Amino acid sequence: MEERSCRRTPVKVGCWLVELDGASCLYTFDISENGVSIITKDPRPVGQVVKLQFYTSRSAQAVTLEARVVWSRLEPEGGMGLAFSDLDAEKRGVLRSFMAELKKRKL
């Protein structure tokens, strides 16, 4: 398993995997500034690039992030790990604020 440079926060948050033929509603099981782990019965293959969307309490529009699938499994529970690949300063700031909001909700 690859070493992570950012600590992941365990959290269940709804998000959307956006594809040409529509979007699938999924849930996270952890998130960091560099990536997210997603629960799904239909994980994508390692190396595939995907678009992930989520809403924050401070955004009127969905935040869209591009990510690369870094791991994928069907058992014991279907899921995949995504590494964000297009984080400019603005998107990184939104992600940091979102993570801080999620941590406060857990307290």
C-alpha cells in the first residue's frame, strides 16, 4: 500500500461520480486533502480518471474535482481510493474548509 502524505478523516458524506451517461450517488468513508475513499458496488479500474462532485454548506454549486483511481476492490465491501489530480489553490482551500466543517460536525 502506498504511503499517504496527508492524514485521512473518517467520514460518511454523499458525493457524486459524474460520467458521460449520468451521475452515481456514492458515499465516502474517509477524505484528505489529497484524496478520498469511496464506497461503491461498481469500483472503476485502477488508473481511470474520474470526476467527483460534492456540496459544502458554503457552496451554492457543486465542487467538482478530478481524481485518479489508485485502488479498487469488490470484497469485503466494494470501494475505491481516489487521488485528487486537479487541485488548484482555490479548490484546495474549499476542500480544507469542507474538511474542517466535517470535523466540527463529528465533535
